[in-house]
Amino acid sequence: MKVTAALEGITVLDLTRVLAGPYCSMILGDLGAEVIKVEAPGGSDETRKWGPPFQEGVSAYYLCANRNKKSLTINLKTEQGREMIKKLAAKSDVLIHNFKTGTMERLGLSYLELREINPLLVYCAITGFGETGPLKNLPGYDFIIQAMSGLMSITGNASSGPQKMGIAITDVLTGLYACIGIQAALVERNRSGAGQKIDLSLYDSAVSSLINIGSNYLMSGEKPLRWGNHHANIVPYQTFTSSDGEMVVAVGNDKQFASLCRVAGEPKLAADLRFRTNPDRVANRNLLGEILQKAFETKPTTYWEEQCRAANIPFGAIQTIDDVAADEQLNERHMFITSTHPKAGEIKMIGSPLKLSRTPVSYERHPPEPGEHTTDILRQLGCDEDEINELRKRNMI
């Protein structure tokens, strides 16, 4: 029996750029969907120029979110270009865009207009703030959203001031939510026989990630503090310094705490009334942290790793990215892959974390060069060679 991909037969028309949308469409492509990435002639995804590093002029940033796609370049400012998008939408299952609110309506490519052409279409609009509300017309950038959503106010510590995450986390979250929403709409379409629109914003996605910190505030009315590498509700759940590096110990219950006390050579701490339960430890976090730190700084990280894991205490060394790339566990699970790119040569990428037993992800296409598949796609739309050459001459593709 032939093994097929999970989303084989699904066609995605991808009018997104930068990260949230491309990340979503790449995941769909990894799962087997045919993804057509649409850019302006010459390539208009800003990440193509974001660097260094570049490999033979190809941006590492662009490569990270654009594999398993075909590339179509087309001028959406022309009537003929917009008509081609309509023809593609008529044959697609999904359309994703991340233009500012109102742009697709001005182009004549709104959900209502494309629904008339293809009632089965799942239409995902990704914007900074959503298509309703007083901020709907503002552009969205990850850094701005991290600031406004409250994420920065709880990241860092009391002396550092607000800090952003080391990655564009709101873009990543929004891309994941887009995947969830699109696949949910496709499943529902099987029952109803109708597509629908998804209105998704970076701002909403970021606020959803506040989880327990947001819940703490909504319950208590108390503004949360910046705890840095500590936890607001659990102790000890923090970084410690060993004799040769830094590490994280994450104790989630009293049994684990008792085991940690034995490993650290301080078994009496588990019965100490100041530390016996988690609320006790939270109330006396500074004193407990000082006691444990003195124990941990006597031996190297590898020693504590061995001891903690043997005792089923959650533990992790703080690894740098080069440590991560060499990690035996990650390499065993194929989290780093190589591909051949027509311009950059052999490229290395982070693989998919999705491990499907019967329909595994696959890496069929390198991140495409601008317009790499334009001719083939236009031929499928019925354009002959003369028409394609004329379009190219007029800088429409």
C-alpha cells in the first residue's frame, strides 16, 4: 500500500511573507500539501534580504520558513495579475495572506469575492491586530506585539527591565494557530461542504500565550512581576550555577523536592517547616535558593545531570546553539536536515517535530528562488508560451 502524506491533495495559495504566514504554510507543506508561494516579480518576501548570514546570497532567515513550496511571481497591482490569483483560488483549498486589514478588499480578493468563485475555500487572514477593533488598520510586527501583549513585562528580572524573547515568538505562535485553524476548517468542510474565513491576529495569539500568568492576574487582580529565571508559583524552579556552567532544576512536587535534597546532600531540608510544601518554599524562595546554590557550585554540571536524572528530578543543562546542533537526542530524531538548493548549494535546516507513524512528513522541495515555478504554474492555468513570454516582458511575472 502506497504511503501518502497527511495533507496530500490539499492545495494552499500562500500570499504571505516574513514569518507567521510562511511558517504556517511550510508546516502544511511538510505534511504534504501543495503550497504555491506568491510574491511580486523579483521576489518580495523581505526575509530574502535579512542577514547575514547568507549562503551564496541566500538568506538563512528566508530558508528557515519556506521549504516544500513552489514559487510564483506575479504583479498583484495589475488586473491581469489579480485575475490569475482568482483562477488559482478557484482550484485551491486554502488561501493564506498577511496583508494589512482592507488590502485584499481593495485588490478585489476578499473572502466574500473569492467565496463566490470557490465556496469550498478556507481563507486565513493574518494581521497584526485582527480585522475588527480600533487598532485593526495598524501593521503588526513581532517586537511591537511582544511589548503590547504583556509578554515583555513578564520577561527579564527586576533589574533588567522588560525583555523580548530571543526569537519572534508571536510570529511562531500565530503560524501555529493558523495551522490549527486551517486544518480545523478543512475537517469541518468535510461535514458541511463549505469553506470559511479565519480572522487571526498576532496580538490575540500573543495574549493567548500568557496562560497561567494571565490567569493569575485575572483571578487575583495583582500585577505580575518579572521573575527572570525563577517561577512565580513553583520553587525550586530556576537556574543554578555549577562548578563549570549553568543548569536548570525544575521541581514540580514535594516528592521531587525530597529527592533533590538527598541528591544535593541536604536531606534535612525536605522536613524543614520552611520548605516542606511548595507554598512554604515559595514563601522562603530566597533562603532555599541560597542553600541549594552552595551545594550545586561544588560539582560540575554533568555530575548533577547524572544524579538528578537517576533520581527522576527534572534537570537540563543550559545549552548553547552549537550544543543543540550536536545533541545526540535531537540528531537521533532527525531534527536537523540537509537539502540541495540551486543557488546556495547544500543547506542545513531545522526539521519538523511532527512524527506521524503512518503519514510522516517529508522534505520534497528546497525553499524556492523567486518565480522558480512560475512558468509551470501558468501552463497549468492554460497560458501558452507566447502569453508567458509577453507577461515576463511586461514585468507582470
